[in-house]
Amino acid sequence: MTNSSVPDAQSAEAPPSDARLHQLQLDQYSGEQLYRQLYRALRAAILSGDFAEGESIPSENQMRDQFGIARTTVRNAMSLLVSEGLVQQVRGRGTIVSHRPISHNIWNFGSFTELARRQGQRPVTRVLEHRVENGELLLVRARGLASNEATSWLNVDTSRLDLGHYPGIERYDFAAQSLYEVLRRDYNRHPLRSELLLTVVPPSDQLREVFATAPEVPGYLCASGDVLDGDDRLVERTSIVYSPAVQMKFATRWGRDTAQLSPARGAGEET
């Protein structure tokens, strides 16, 4: 990896170097274009909080001098950050960070406990309901992350588990144990994939109580459906209601065939 340094002879008008730029690395010999490298490096710095909300990031001249790159390279990287909503360009102030930190960002629907631990966070579970009905264990849990000050409750997770598949599971304390760890360890069931439907559910007294510190909203995002193992056997039926403090990000990849217009069709023709 190489990182061009600031030239020894700078004019009196040259802007001072930002120390945070020295932590960013560009590889002149990589097959990846330099503007993409700069975009990724700045994006990571913004998301990690190195550049705070409302703060101006280093100027084009600073980045040009620091990395020994052209202004067009810097501008191309900036355009990607602007299109993603991480920065905005304000006349007279330069490029301003517009990323607002969030309590939690849901990237998948796997084990909440395991995901939080991998991220170095402390998961907390509060059991709201735990009862047997119609041959199933109905388990409702509030899930959150603990800090020194308080717990941020992020979702309410409802699980329905067939007692024919999991005899004795109603005896576990799921405030202290991970459900998926128990399923793998004691029942040899390994959750692999989920088939979920996204809907909006109205507030209930229980949800309002759990999410009391979050903004008041007319409805909550809910993901509900089935969790399956590698043999397509049902592991659980689940319903997860998310706090308004949680943001979810979805990425879609389009195939090349669908992303390009067929040359056989005119611009005014309908498909």
C-alpha cells in the first residue's frame, strides 16, 4: 500500500493538512480506480464517526495534495458520497457530513445475540411472554443493546416453536440464553435462511411501553415469516417488530440483461 505525502514545498496559500487524512490509504498500483478507493476510505471514516455530523470534510486541494491525485478524482469520489446521502455540498462551507448516527443498523435477520456480540456490543433480552399454547412455545422477547447509561430497545421478537420438534424447550430461560444457540446445541437444528414478509403493524400498549424512548410513530415495521434449516425444515415461525430508532438498509443487484434496454425496442415503445 502506498500513500503520497504532502509535498515539502507548499505555497503560503495552500490549506493546512488534516491529520485524519494521514490515516487514509490509497494504493496507486491497485486495479481499483483511485476515486473508488477514496470514496470507500472517506465513507468508512464518516460511518465510524471520524468526521462528525455537520462537520466540513477536507477540501479538494487538501486531498489532492495529500494523495497526489487529480481534482477530478476527488470530485468523482465526492459525487458518490453525495448520491449516497452521506455528505452535501454547501456554498461557502464546502462539503458537509450529513450522516446521522443511528442506534442500530439491521443488515440481516440472523441471531440478534450473535450479531451483537460479533460487533462487540452487549445484547440484552427481556422476556415479555413465555407460555405453551396449541402444542407450541410462544416466546415474546424485547431485544436491545446495553450501555453504561441505559438499554436501547431495538425490537420485539415473537417466536413460535413446535414442542414436537423441541421437547422440553419451554423449560429454558431465554432471558439468559440465546434461542439459536439452544436450538443448535441441544436440538441439532441449524437456522440457515428466512422467508419474511415486511408489513407495518399498529402500535400496541406493549410496543409503546418497550419503545417509549423512541419517536412516536403511527406504525412499526414488522418482518414475519418462517426460519428454515439447511434441509428446508421449519425451525421457527417468527415476527420481529422494529423500533423507530432502527434503520434498515436493503441492497438489490440487477442482472445485466435487465439493466440494459433491448436494442430491438424504440425509446417510445412500451414493454
